[in-house]
Amino acid sequence: MPAFRLALHFIRRDIRNRYLGSFSGGLWALAQPLIQLAVYGFVFVYVFNAKVPGANAPGYVPFLALGLWPWVAFSEGITRATTVIQDNAPLINKVAMPRQVLVFAAVASSFLVHGVGFCAITLALRAFGVPLDLLALPIALTGLVQLFLLALGLAFMCAAVQVFVRDLAPALPQLLMLWMFASPIFYARESLPLRYQHWLDFNPFAYYPEQFRALLLHSGVFSLRAEVLALLLAALALAFGLTVFRRLNPHFEDFL
Amino acid sequence: MSATAVLAETRGLGKSYPLVFRSRDRLRALWHLLAGRGHADSVAVLKDVNICVRRGESLGLIGENGAGKSTLLKLLTGVLTPSSGSVTVNARVGALLELGAGFHPEYSGRDNIALAAALYGLDATEARAKLPEIIEFADIGRYIDEPVKHYSSGMVVRLGFAIVAALKPDLLITDEVLAVGDEAFQKKCVRWIEDYLEAGGTLILVSHSMYHVQKLCRQACWIKHGEIAASGDVYSVTQAYQAYQESKSAAAAPDRRELLAQNPEFHLLDFSLNESGAAPLVLAQGATLRARARVQSRDGRVPVVVFGIVRADGTPVYGVSSEMDGVQPQRESGDVYVAEIVFPEVALLPGAYVVKAHPLDPEAIRLFDTLERALTVSGQSREFGLVRLRHEWAAAELPAQKLAVS
């Protein structure tokens, strides 16, 4: 339990830290992806004339929103966690503590902030008349928890490796950008040429926007097989990430 | 828990650091560690250290810079992982390792107190309950709400010590931090540690101040080049350490060949304390000290000989010349003269000293040569200063039964 208490402390500190010194405080959490949504929405709807394929397809903006928020939580969580060990070197070098807590807190605070944003945008879109299925929101949130486990696994791995190889942190944004465009966030699987569509099955993130859209927008089908696979993959990533972290953990202080 | 429960123990403890120079080494190290092998190249800083601290004990760790004392403390607190051997700690540890250890410079003192409490395992309610006590002990006024980066080093130590004091750990581990605060705060800390020890607390202290070690600790452990050189009673260990320090500075003394090549009017042939030759002398407190110097006179004139005693840090204690006392060195043979002085029941307090001998010309004006010998006075006196002055108390004696207890 002390580790959990410590994690809570760091999560609180991290969330407070984000908005410390900014005028609008916690509003930024919602504002940042909202601005992103507005920009992407404008570019894709008005410039590229993007449409979600299919007959009674949903509007592009709610389609994009359900993919964008999970991605922001996911990518931001990993990015923040990657340097968290390095950034807290003064603490780690002087105080005995379970270092996993730092990684956990970094990812958890991202998911908390953007999870709230995800709920808020869903409710807002519903209020504007988008036919979102609010009853499915709790199920979508469990999906977000599952995504959190996947992010946590990758974050453990990245945070541990970053201590040894400092090239990871600067390379990560580029890799994540590539990953973002390789995921069905801005486009639907059906928009891809047929022969490339199944490639998305190798992308562990692809499952999440598709599932959220199936649940909340009834766009596409909720696949139980995909759900089981994704859960398995998230658990595997977490186990692997933790193993790497545990193995490297005793040697952090020698390389910080 | 029984009174003699072991709170901290190390067995065959060793720590080595990897040798990392280039980025490529880091990558290689990562690969080695992931594969479950050890480091390819490493340098050992601590070897086969066995210590055992029981409840209520107080252990002082002494040694030169870089001997591995701080590494040992970090291993004990769990900040570092041992490369070999094991560390067992069965206590809630309060550690005060380095200046500002564990503080985040951007956060206020209050926030850092909360963090320290969380790291120690307190929940928010317990932490809030401790807050007034910590703020009062630290006594840094409005700075408690300022970021720690604006603190002076003294304030950082005050806050750090106040937190540890409020947590009342089973085992207090502290590094050379007392040296930073001002005198009033140092006294407050020493008094707090004394009260803590009296109440059954356990202490592991690293200090370069033999005074603090002797005042606060009953056991001591001397770490030399990563290994335990001596351990046991605080007085015998600190005295052995001081004697070692002395012999090291004696070895670093300037070469005499240069002086002798100039063929001075007078020079020392040898100088010994209690017939111990050039070796450092360990003398029990209150024993008799005999210093003997042989002087070669170039022109056959009778020299004046000065003997002086200084403390290891250079503070003069006493000096006297043959001319002052109206005596002359005795002629041994030819142009060799011998001066010998006896200090019966020498009044020096335990500690490290240097005895010096100088030949002067017969007019006692020019000084020609210097030889030094290390002297360690051993004993368990807790008096302060350099020498025991004759004194009497105009006070009542302690009651008889209380004397029997102590």
C-alpha cells in the first residue's frame, strides 16, 4: 500500500504540475486535444474533404474524436514516462523508493487527464446531437484501462532503456508520429486499399479507435476476438515491460 | 522486539561501478544486463564489508574521502543495489544522506515535506499531523512556502533534519550533514540525536569530525579503500585512524637530503619519542613522554634545542627551548649533542599530536632543522580541549547510588 500511496502522490504532483503557472488551469487538459481536433477537423473536412466511408456513416469530427483522445493519452503517457527516471535522477540517487511508481504515475496521469477529456468530448458531442451511444461509454472506459496497460508496458520498457541509451527520447516523437499515421485515427480501415487493410491487424493500437467507434458510434462491428487478442497483447506488453524494467532497475544509479 | 534485535546487517557486501566512457559502452552494458550477465568492466569501491548494528547501538563510520563510506550508507538505505553480498535492514530507516537529498528544487518546502512523508510511507493524514512539528523544528520562517531552490544550504539542512526528526525512525542514517548548519542549529541537532539515542534510537553516522563521532557513537568502523580497516570501540578505532592519518602526513614530509646537502651549521641526526625511533608513538593518557634529539654541530658550538607539541591540525599546545630553561644539550661524542626532555604524566587529552624538534644556534635566533614525530594519546576522556588543566569543583558530589549506575 505505501507504493500505491506514493503513486497517488506522484500522480497528484504530475497533474498539478502540468497546469501550475497556467492561467486556465485544468482547462488545458480539455483545450489541448480540442484545439487539435478543431485543426484536424478543419484540415480534413474542409481541405481534404474527408468522409467516413459507408452508407449511414457518422460525421468525420466525432469519428476523429474517438480516435484522437485515446491516441493523445497513449502517446503522451509513453513520452512522459520515457524520461521520468532520468528526470528524477536526483531523487533516485538519494532516496530508496520503488521506481516503478514514477513510470506508473506518469502514464496514469496522462490517462486520467485525457480520460476525463474523452468523457467530456463524448458528452459534448452527444449534447450537440451526434448520435453517440452513452450506455456504451462505461465499456469504452474499460477499453481505455486496457489501453493504459499496453501503454504502461511500453512505458516501462522505454523508461528503462532511456537510462542507458539516451537516443530514445529524441527519437520517440518521430516514431510515435509514424505510429499515429499508421493507425486508423484519421481514416477508417475501409479507406485503405483492400490489400493493405489487414496490415492494421499488426498494429496493437489499431484495435482501440475501431472498438470505440463500434461501441459509441455503431460504426463497424465490436469484435470479441479482437478484444481478447488486444487484451492478451496488452497483458503481454505489460509483463515484458516489467521484466525489462526489473532487470535493469538495480543498475539505474550506475548510469544516471 | 528484544533489545538486541539486529536492525542492519551486511554480509560480504561489495559494490562495483561499471566503467562507462562512451555511448557505445552504455549500449553494450544495456545488452549485457538484459541478457542477465553482469557488467563487462567494473571498478570495486567496496569489498567484503561485514557490519552489524543492533537496536540502541550507535556506529560511526570514518575514513578518508573516497573510501566508500557514502556508498556503504547508500547500500544500507537501499538506494544502491549490492554487486555482491547482502544487506538486511529490519527497521524503518530515516536517512539524511547529502545536502538536499530527495528534495525537488522547484517545489516549496511544504510540498517537499509531503513528498518525504509519502516516501517514508505516511499517508496524507499522518503527514499533515507532523507538519507543524517539522516547520517548528526547521525554523526557516516564510521560506517554508518558497521553492527549495531559493534556500541557503543551511536552510536545506534544517528542513532535512526537521523531517527526519519528526519521522522518528528506528534507525537514523546520516552523512556529513551536520557540518553545514550554523552553530546553534548544529547544537540543536546534536542534542536531538543524543536524546534520540537515549530514548533507544539507533544511529549510523558518517563524519570527518572525530569530535562528533566520539560524542555520538559508541562503536566505530574505519573504512579504508573500500574495506574495513578496524572496527569496535569508538575510541580505539578513531585513535587508530588518527594515527594512520599522522603517519601518512609524516611520510609526505619533505626530503631531508636537500637540507643536508647545504651542510647547515646544525642538523638533527635523529629524534625519537620514548625510544620508538621514527615510528608514531601511541601513549596512554597521563603516561610519561620522553623526547630525545641528537644534533650534529658543524663547528662544534653547542646548539639550543626547541621541543614543541602541536595538535594534528597545527594548533600549538606547548613549546620550550633549552635556552629558556637555562640548560644545555649534553655532548655525546665529538660534535654530536643530545637533548632530552621528559614530560611526566603528560597532560595532553586523547587525540592526535605532533612533537617537533628544532636545533637553533647558541644565540637561539636562527632555526636550522625540523623533525616531527606523530604522537597519539589514547584514552576515553570526554573532556574538551587540548590538555587537562588542574581543577577543583566547588560543588556537591552526585548522590552515591546515581554514581553506581553510571
